[in-house]
Amino acid sequence: MLWTPTRIVCNTLINLKSEIFGCYVRILVRREHSSLVSLSSVPFKKGKGEHRNLRLLPTLRLYPRIMTKEETSAERDDMQIDGRELEHLQVSTIPGGFSADYLKLYYGKLFPHADIYRWLSYGNDGKHPACDHSYFGRREFSFTLENDIYVRFQSFNNAVDMENSIREKCPYKIDIGPVYSVDPAKRHAYAQSGNNVFAPVERELIFDIDMSDYDDVRYCCSGADVCLNCWPLMTISMKVLDTALRDDFGFNHILWVYSGRRGVHCWVCDGRARRLSNEQRAAIADYFRVYKGGENNVKKVNLTGPVLHPFLARSYTDVLKGFFEGKLLASQNLFATIERFQKILEIIPDESIASELLDKWQGNRRSSISKEDVNVVRWEQLKHVLQSGKQKAQGLRRCVEEIIFTYTYPRLDMEVSKHMNHLLKAPFCVHPKTGRVCVPIDPYNCDNFDPTTVPTLSQLLEELNMSGMRSESEDEWERTSLGKSIKFFRSSFLSPLLKSCKMESLYNSKVKQSKNALNW
Amino acid sequence: MEIVRSQRKPADAAVVPALSLYRSAPALEVRLEDFELYAIDRLRVLQGISDGLSRGKKPDEMEKLVSELWRAHMRLQDPSEEMNKDIISHFVLRLVYCRTEDLRKWFLSMETSLFRYRFRLESSESQRLLMSEFQLPYKAISHAEFETVKDKLNQVARSTGPSSNAETLFFKVPFEEVPELVAGRRVFMLKGFAYVAMNQIVSLVATQFRSNLSKALVLTNSRKWTSTVRDKEKNRLTPIVEALSTGYLGPDYSQPKEFSEISLKDIDQLASSSFPLCMRHLFDKLRENHHLKHGGRMQLGLFLKAVGLKLEDALAFWKSEFSQKVGAERFDKEYSYSIRHNYGKEGKRTDYTPYACHKIISSTPSVGDHHGCPYRHFRLVDLFNQKSDVLYFLVFIYYNSAMHTIHCESIRAAQKSIVHMLQIFCFSIIVVCNCHSLFNSEENLRAALGKMGVGGRSLDDILDKVRSRHYQVACTLTFEAVHAASCDSGINHPNQYFEASQKTLQTTVS
């Protein structure tokens, strides 16, 4: 077989080369299609502006398995490859999935270090006298390295430190912890000096919703899997929480992030949210808590009182009810089989009503050949029985709401939100199992978010490869599908946040806080 | 003798006689024995509150308990003497409980509870006075503002209970000030503000009290204890102070007792003889699924540590189970860390203390979790709210007699028919009462207790306690039923259960 290189100039691989192997590298990656991808480079000097001088450097040689005569005859200029072929190459050159080498490139070229730094500095990186210059340095970062080596209490004095460390260590996962009273990396040194207690002082209010907590109410997937039938459960969770955080709690700077596989994370970044005590965090988490799990607890949702709290009522009428009836009923086929509707009937406290419905549905399995969806029909029957004038009992009327809450209301991981020192994965990390990037989600447009089209590491590198030939713009990520996520992060989250931080620090410098004179 | 010289002038002449905010230490002379005796009396009150809370008493029960405790230990003939005793004992205990984070935490929550229930006992007039004494910057909302949110406020009031005579006096406060009202969704929230009704004001005041005391305790530690009292009073007050905090903290289960080292081969036998239900449940689930989620691993793991399982044995034990599900390699990678962590061999390197009942009861197990207190988490709460107790009682009698017959019967066929008959009978009654689901959830507990060998009369007693939410009492009764021995101190800690059980078993053997 004939193997001749097609040369494509590739800017992306420089860091890989420089940081792992020094100067001169040639890496072969074998993949399923058994085409060979070889990276080779000329020696280059590592030094100032190392990755700016890309043009000098490495080349990616593609060795397609089958070559035509013309192609083999001469080394072609990359620009001559036509678009269709590029499309094809895009699929076949970077092997799918996840690898340390790819990650290195990702951190080198695409990861928005500067934005993360500016976010977590909260305006304390400027020259303003009110800036707390130790602020960023007291933030804990944790890295998960290859082979599940977990390194806690990393801290960085500035953006350059952080960027260098991330690139050098190439963590599989970066977790962000709280801001401590002292630099977490030097906590032992401070511990000896006595007075300085090492304790968290600030932390974003965070929420973690995980699809695997919904396993008892979804039938399309289970565990770590998600599909477009169950993902909307996350969408409505975001809607319910986002609205309440803004309207009830008055928070404005809320960042929603796809967790990379099966859930979403929420970062509430207002100053007020960051300074909440553990007790206050627990209170907010409890405010949101409706669902009470536990395997031996039959009824997971108990709504008491003659009416719902305004927050629950609003969530119910604005989001949950419409979603349950309009979407979930049919998409999960909640009434299609006996096991499924029996589960719903168990929620009804009145056994006679439950068995009446059970008999009815078991009996007419065949007869209902009407065009209407069986789930919708049965749900209407159930509602009719429970809400008809006959049922005076409060508990039964409330039951319809309880069913809907059981199946749709957000299920939070309470522990994550309750404590300041809980770690949470940083946005723009790459999930090692799926290779997908943890991109921000627009809460106002979350219906259109599709977890199955979130860019993957290999896809991004591929895009970079392809576009490398076309343009040489400043920011690499602009040429990839990560671009719009980073733009969204900046425009919708970061810049309003920093603006308000500026206002806050101005305000603080004006108002001298008189401390409570407390007697012992 | 003067304990402490106040750094500020003492507060203005007491406006409200009964309840002090303890803003400043009094410039009083105290006899040395009073110093200690007053403190011990107050400690008895706080200890009583702590017990009441961990038994899950409801607010009105707590109110009663607090006033009883106060009357028993703190009441004096002369009101001004009593006031002095109150203040002196409070400040002595501040010294005692300012010295470590754990001590501060306990003292803070007990004092706040005490304050809360004493505040509730005050007249509304003096409540208002106390509020003004806190100098809270909140004003009642205007009539115009009230009108705009009236519907929502009503909705909240109705959602929390049928009572509530339309309250019209509301305070608009940052939600951070009233965490417990937020947590219970008992206030209307708008743009970061909570609308607190006058009858909820106790939460606001208690939070304020708590935060003042919390700051003050840290100051007491740094300014008073470490800098002056500890050394200057080395021969006089320091020994008293140090003795006071250790004498009453209850037994410490953080270190396994020497005699109680257990080995891996005994563990199954011990689990069935001496584990409390919560641990047995975890243990059984672990054996069954070869896996436990984090909460369960912590609860069981720390318990086993305190029982006397050594680190190597613990690793072997968990590995033998987990490796059946996730494989030995993944166990070493992902789970062994946290076990070593529990034993203080990783991370912060603190030797973690096993969970006490209070912590277990207040945990919040979610889907797939097995930790928590079975007495609390196995069953439904709030079902009794709307039904009449009489009907329940009837149903229970039928149900129990049915169960009883089943147990007595020896022939299978007869059993079956009786079961069938009674089931129908019960079912009809249950249907009448709309309460079948109560049995579903209670059956889990019933079955679990049955597995421990509890039945008949004592089972009913236990379930009765569970229904009235006395989970620790239920656990104590279980202990008594299983061991046929009394447990006067009550169960406050799973390891206490274990040790008491071992002790009972050993005495019966020897």
C-alpha cells in the first residue's frame, strides 16, 4: 500500500509538542479506520509568546489510507483540498473521544483562561484602591489528573499562574471551591500562626441537578444516559429555579452550565449570594425542596395546606403543568403500561379510586382504538375522577398536583448547595467520558439547548485543524463551535457581572462600614 | 468578686424584666460557688433542650419543655435575683463554651433555642419592646405596599396552615435574616425580601440573637479566654470552666474503646445481634447490592470505625462487597480513599466522629440512599393531619389482630384463608378511611422490625412512637424489645446502642 503524506499546516499541535516532549516530536495515533495521523514538527524554541509563533511550527500530516494517483504524485498544498473533501476529513482525522493529548491542545488553544480569571476575580483584578488583591489567590481549585489523582487546595496568584498550571498539569477535571480566609495552598503555614482560622469566606451559591436522580420517572434511559426525551426535565428545572432565583431571591448573575453528560450546574454569583452562610444556603435549598426521596418512602411529594405557596403555584401553572401534559405524558408514555400507571395510581391516597381506574384501564386496553394518545386519555380520566365535584377531600384534589410535582419538579442534590466548601466542576471543562465541553446554557433560551449537539473535544480540534488553513485570527476559539458559547458567556454573564462588581466596590469604598461595637 | 468588667457601660436600666439580650456582661459580684452552680443549672436547661430537639419535639412541645426546665432549674423567688442568675450563668457558659468551634456551635444553637422559646412565652407587648431593643432597621410595610402584595401574603398564610387570623402587620426584611422561614416556605419572597408577619417575628429576633451571640463568642474566646482568664485565673476560674465543658458533653465515641475491637469474621453476627436498625439496614443493603451511596458509606463506615473495626479490616470489608459490583480496581481507585479519609489517613487527616442520632435523623436521604433514620425516613409524615384518629385506631386494631392470627396459625392453608379473609376485611376498612398508603410505608418499618425479632405489643408501641415522631424513643423501645432489658438513658447514638447491646449480651452470657 502506498502511503504518502498530504500536508496540512496545522497550528493546533504546538503545545502538545512543546510541553510533553520538548522539541522534536513525531506522534502516531492509530484509529479505527486505520488511517494514520502523524504529527511531526520542526524544532522550535520555547520562549516568549510560545504559541503565538504558530506559523513557524508544526505540521500535521495526514496519511489517508487510499490515495489516488494524482494525490500521491505530489505533495499538495492544503488550500487545494476542496470543501467536500474537508468535510470528509473532518470526520475521519481526529479520532473521537477523549485523550490527554487532545486535552492539552484544548487547554492551550481554546479554554477561556482569561474569562474564567476575570469571572472569579469579581472585579478585584483592577487598579482601583478598593480592590482586594489577595481575593483570587484565596480561591481553591482542585484538579483531577490522569488516573484519578485528585489534587486539592491549588491556588493561583494571577491569571498567568492559573493558565500555566492548567496547561502544564492538564487536568481531566477542574473543580472550583470557595474563597478561603487565607491562601488555601499555604493553609498549614497559617494554621501555625494561630489567629488566622482557615475557613471559607465566600462561595457562589451553587446547584447541581443530575438526570440519574430521575430514574424512577423516566423510561427512555437510565443512569448516565440522556436523550432528547428526558432532557426536557432538565430544561424545566432550569426554568423553575432560574425564575425563583431572580424573582423571589432577587439574584441577577446566574450562570447555567451543562455538566458534560447528564445534568446541569448553576452558579449564582451575586455578591449577596457569595456571602451567604451555610445556614442561609440550606434555607434556600430547602425552599426549593419538594421532592423527598428514600426508597421506602412511597409518596415522595407531599403538598400540605389548602393552597400552594406562591412559588410552587407559579412553578406549577407556568412550567410544570404544561410540560407534564403537553410533553412528558406522551414522551415517556406514562400511562402506556400497567407498571407505569400503577406507579402513578400509588400516589393516590384513595384506594377505591385507584382501583377503579386500574380496572378501567386494564379492561379497555384493546377497546380504545381512538386516535387520541392513550396517555392523554387516561390522564384526563384520572383528573376527572379526582377533581370532580364529588371529591370534597382536600387530599384528593391536591393529588393531581402531587403527581405532576413528583414527575416534573426539579430534584436538587441538596448537599451541594448547602455547604460553602463543596466543589463544583468549572465551566468549559471537558467531560472525560463523553468528551463534551461544559458549555453555558442560556436560561431564557434553554428549550433550544440540545445536549447531543454540544461540541466535543475531538470535534473542536477538528474544526481548528480545518480552519487553520483559512484564517489566522487572534482567538482560536472564534473559529470553532465553542465560539458562540464563549461569546455568550462574556456578553450575557461576565460583562453584566463585572459591571455590577464595579458598582459594588465603588459603593463600598464610599460607605465606611461601621462595625458593630460588641461587648464580649 | 467580679467576673468580668464590661467594656462598655452596662445596658440601660432593664426595659423588659424577664428576658435579657445579654448585650454586655454585668458588673456584678458573684460568689465562687454561685459561679459554678448557676452555670450547672443553666447547663441542665440547655441539655434538656438539646435532648428535646434530638427527640424531634414539635415547637409547642418545646415551648412547654423549656418553660418546665426553666422553672425547675433557674427559677428564684426574687425576680431580680432570677434575672441576675440568668445573666451570670449565661456569661459563665460563654466562657466555658467559647473555646472550640464545636463547643461554640452547640452553645449557640441551644442558647438560641432557649431564647426563642422564652421569647414566645413573652407577652406581645414585651415582644415588641424586645424587638425595638435589637434595633432592627426594619419597619412595618405601609398600607399601600401591603395592598399590592396582599393576595400573595394571604396565599402564603393559607399554604402554611388553616389557622392564621389575617395578619396585617408585616415586615419586609432581607431573606438572609429569616433562614428558617425561607426554608419552610412560610414567607412570601419578592426580589430578595421576605415578608415576615408579626406572629413570625420570633424567627427574625432569634436570628439576630444568634448572630450577635455568634460574633460575641468568638470575641469572648480571643479577648477574654485566651488573653486573660485562662492564665490569670489559672488557680481559680480556669479549672471550673474547663470542668464544666467536659462533664456534660456526653460520651465521646470518636475513639473506639480498647476492649471493643471487632474482627471481620464476627461482623455478621454482631450486625444481627447488636446493630441498631439504621446500621443494620445499611449493612443488609450493602450485602444485598454490594454498593452504598456516599451518605450510607459515611454513616455505616464511621459507625464501624467506632465499633472497633480497624482500618485494614474496614478496607477489606468494603472491598469484599464493592468489588463484586464495581471490581477491585475501581474500588481501590475511587472508594478506598474515602475509607482511609474516614480514619484520618487522607485529606484533612482528622479522625472523623461517627454520626449521632440527631445528625442521622436530620439527614436528607434522596433516591437510592439507604442512610438516615429508618424510624423517620421509612414512613410518611403528615398523613395524620387530616384524618380522625379514631378511625385509624380501629383500623390498626383490625390489622394487628389479623397479623396476630397469622403468626399463631400453623397450618398453611388455614393461614392463607384467614389472611385472605382478613385482608379483605381490612381492605374494606382501609378503603373507607382512604389511608392505605399509610400501611404501605409503615409496612417497610414493620417488616424491618420483624426481622429483628420485634413483634406484638412492643411493635405497636414502637410504631406509635414513630407516628408521634419520637424516633429516638422508638429506637430505645426497639432496643428494649430486642434485648429484653431496659435502657433508661435512651438511645442518642448508634454506637451507644451497640455498646449497650454488647454489655447486655455479655451480662446475660456470664
